[in-house]
Amino acid sequence: MNLDEARDALGEPAISPESAVRAMISAGALHAVVTAGRDGAVMALEDDSLIRLRPPVQGAHTVGVGDAFLGGFAVGIMQGEDLRGAAVMGIATASASALVPGAGRIDVASVARLRSEVGVSSANRLDEL
């Protein structure tokens, strides 16, 4: 879900992506992902680890970028990626989507190129990042 949706669902209008995924895990979710627009996404896993993903480029065309993230994430899962790899695919797909006008117009070659450029940082525990 995106950060605005997380804030609404949790009833916390100023919550950060990191705190949002932490709250979702505390509430019983096995995994949680919150997208935050140009700031990328944060994902928490059931082992209490946190992964921050940063887009490699900042495109000007943001319509449909959240849907592109979800589509890329789903393709990653379908291709056998673990959750981290699927999230990287989601960020790369969202980034490629933002580079061209019009929702859903994604260049597959751009996704492949951007995938290796996604910024990824992780911590063993949610409170270390």
C-alpha cells in the first residue's frame, strides 16, 4: 500500500513508512510494504528485518506508478524472486513507468537496466535502520 493508504488504515496521519510497516507486522502481518513516491518503498519481513528501496531515477510522469510497482512486484514473485527481489523489480518497474507519459507505458529494456540500479539497504532488525 502507499503511505497515504497506510496512514488512513492505521489512523496515524503523520506516521513514517518505517513505522507503518513496523505497526503492520506488530498487528500480525507476516510481511508489509509501504511505497512512498519519490522516496521509494520500505518493506518489513516476519524475521523483523527491514529493507529500504530507493528508485534509481526520478521521472516526471507519476500517474500509474503505484500500479506499476505492484505489477512489477507480482512479476518478480511469478518469476521466482524472493520478496526482496520482487520489491526491487517493483521499484524498477515503477521508475521505468515514471520516465514516460501515460499510465502503463513501460519499456521492458528500461526495467532491466534500472533493476540493477535500485538502491537497497537493509537491517537485521527494524530498529537498526
